Amino acid sequence: MSENETKKGLSPKAKNIVFIVVGILLFGGIGYWGYSYYQGATYFSTDNAKVTAQVYSVTPASAGRLVKYTVGLGSYVKENEVIGRIENGPYIKSPITGQVVKSNATLNQIVSPSAPVAVIADTENIYVGANIEETDIVKIKEGQSVTLWLDAYPGRKFSGQVYEIDKTTQTALSANASSFTTSGTYTKITQLIPVKIKIDDDVDLDGLIGTNATVKIKIR
């Protein structure tokens, strides 16, 4: 650029380039804002979600020595299947059809009704459980469609739907729902409400209970 052009300012060509760059940045920003607004107004997303299932603790009806115990971690059982027996006592049966996800007993061990010998998961009804903050729960309705990503299946996307929203928060029945200082000052804690999501796709979830998921719920 010559000394005269410097004194006069930018050349027409340079000005055009500046205008184009500014225009691209401006429209790009508007487009990004519009997309973000649309996503926020149309979908609710959270990664506070896991593959889960209803679990049942199995306890003996009386205390005594375990003379029969036929299951271990990972065993599959049928409803009312005998999995153990107390010496001179009743049989121990599985309450559901499912998989043993925790085995706490060994043959000849002394057991009692105060401690479960096994925990069995209802693997016929595995779902994704998402925890939604109370400030967002009014957006969530049963029947809403959901897009899911499972950490156990990287790169894959699944479809599902909200089928149940719990009526209480996670801490409603515990002493952790609120916090007080020694001066009596109340500290508000944002509560989480569990939401159950069924996956519509045919996917094998056996052995994946407790693994992480991300969900995007269509709220409009």
C-alpha cells in the first residue's frame, strides 16, 4: 500500500474484505445463537443417566446354617426358583426372573434375615434412569421421545421414550433433603427427580447395569 493510500485509509478492495469478514462473523454468531435457542427450547439433555433395573434383596426367613446355595455373581434365575436352604429351615427362593448382581453368601455360612444373601436385578425390564433437576422437571412428560447414547456402545445412537416419572425426589425419604448450619440457616439443595426411559431399539443390555448414558428428551 502506498503512502497516499495509507493517508486516505483502506482501499475499496480491503474495505470489501473487512465487510465480508464482519458479515460472516455476524451471521455466524446469529446462526449459532438461533441454533442454541432452538435446541434449548426443543430438547432437554443430561448425562446424569445410567442403565439400570429394579433390584430385589433376597433374605432368609430365619437364621441358620446355609446348607444349600446354588447361585453366584452373574447367575440367571427364574421366579420362585430355589437358590438356597437353611438347615432344618425353609427354602430361599428368587422373587423374580433376573440376574444375580450381588452374592453375599457361601455354602455352610451362618445367615440371618437381617442381611441379604443375594441381590437380583430384573433384567427383563432394563431401562435408562435419568436424574432431572427440580427446576427442569416440569418440562418432562410421559411419552416424550428420547435420543440416547450409551457409553458401552460408543458411536451408536438409540431411540426411546419417557415412560415413568417418580413422584418424589431421591432424597425425599432421607435426612439429606436439606441442610442447616449451627446457626439455623437453611441451605437450599437442588433436588433430583428420577425419570425412567425405555429404549425402543433392540440392544443387548445384559451386564451393563450401572453403565453411563446421555439422554436428549424432546420437550416440544
